[in-house]
Amino acid sequence: MKKESYETSAYRYLVDQAMEAVKRTYSPYSHFGVGAALEDQEGRIWLGCNIENAAYGPSNCAERTAIFKAVSEGVNSFRALAIVARKEGEEGITEEMTPPCGVCRQVLSEFCSPDMPVVLANRSGEIEIYLLEELLPLAFKGKNLK
């Protein structure tokens, strides 16, 4: 893990996009919105937000929304991912970093390189950068099925 300041981070542009994505969240049950910005190898940015459902199971996380949008458009090579969260009723993003859930980590491992940066940001302007393999060191992969 690497720590940076928002002001000087090379990933500031991606965090800004994740902050735009969190504005689109549909989270009437948890009141916890998450925004993700996924950059592909061509430099295009795919936004995702969490989309909840009253039955909970059909809900989808921001990270998976972004990756599914990209993959459904034929993109399957990615450079970096930024994630932020917002609690309903609070100004700006959360003070706590919001890492991807286990399901999202597994989906990311299907399409992203183990050394892809996953960028987390908070309200205080702190940024933490993890490699995907740090977040899911023993990812279940296609090779496990052989």
C-alpha cells in the first residue's frame, strides 16, 4: 500500500470521476453510496455507482457496475480503479476509506492485472493505493478449473 495526498496524486483525475459517480448512487436502503471510476488501457473512464434493491441480493456494487459496463462494450483491459463513498446526510465523501467488497475483488481479478492500482480516497484528502493482488492475494482464477 502506498499513501499520497489528493493534491499531488497522479490519480486525482480518477478520484474526481469516482466523486462524480457517487452522485448517481441509488442507495435508499443502506444510505451508503459508492462511486467507482475504472480506467481502461485506452484512457477511457467507466463510471459505476452502487444500485440497491429492496431484496438486497439483486443489488450491485459500484465497482462491478463500472467493470460490467466496460466489458459489455468489449473492453477487458484496465489501467486503474478509484473508489469513494458518501453517507446520506453528510457533506462530501466519507472520512473512512472504502475498499471493494470480496465479490468485487473476485470480479476485478477476472479482468484486471494483479498489479493494477486500486485507489481509495477520503474527505481529508488522503489517498491509499493498493495493488489488486494485495486486496485479493489468492484469487480464484480460470487456471484453478483446469
